Amino acid sequence: RGTLRYCSINCQEKGEQGRDDDLWCLLYMLAELRGPLPWATVKEGPVILEMKKKVELEELLKNCPIEFIAIGQHLMTLNYYLRPNYALLYRLLIQVMHAGNFRFSDPYDWEMKSSIPSSEECMNDFEAECTQTQSSTVVKKTAKEYNPFPAEFFDEDPFGF
């Protein structure tokens, strides 16, 4: 029911999986992008499980942005029935992006820079649709800070879960 390296403690204990389990998986993967997980060389499932239970967030995320600790702290408050605070998680990840000067339009490592449109190029269609009554300052600000994921989206719970 999951790769031992990345699955949540709950998943490894064969509990019913929920949204929080997916987010633990994401956090483990993000942590590993910055360095090996404490259990990276361990093969035995029970040993990995004990290591996950004992590791402090500060140790697990020592090479990560400080916001990741807040993400982990939030995940520790959740269980199968509780809805994660997606707006909080979104804000924390946006803070990481801003601190690292990253943009949604930045190319992936495997993309050629010349084939990737800039943020302003991404906004050309948007600017063409703007009416004359809109301020050019608003359009310029939007072009520089183009974000396909508005923060308000993460506050919504359309299905009531």
C-alpha cells in the first residue's frame, strides 16, 4: 500500500488512509529532495516504522526551508477524519517560493530555457482581454506575479469534507 520510504506511519501500520497520509508522503519526498531521509539505507519495514515514529521534525527537515517544519506540525494534528488546512499549506509553500525567488513559470530542469515563455509572455492573452478601464499598473503587477492557483481556491471546501 505504498513505498516504505515515503508512506505515512498510518499507512505502514495498515490503517485506513486519508488526506493526511498523502501529505506525509509529499513531505517525505520534498525532504528527500534536499538530502537523504534518515531511513534511506534501511530495508526492514519495522525498523523504518520505528525511525519515522522517533525522528523529530527538525531532524527530518534539517536541510529544508523552515516553513516545512510548520507543514509537518500541522500534519501531526490531523487524522483520517480531519480536513487538512490547505490554505495554510498553500501559504507556506508560496512563502518558500517567494524566499527562493521561484515563479510558477520557471522552467523545469529538463526544459530548454529558450522554449519556456516568461511570466510576461504567459500573460499576453490575459492583457489582450483587459479593457481600457483597467489600470496598467494592475496589468503589469498581474503579469509579473502570475499565479495559476489563486489562494482563495484553497479556502474552499465544495464537497463539504
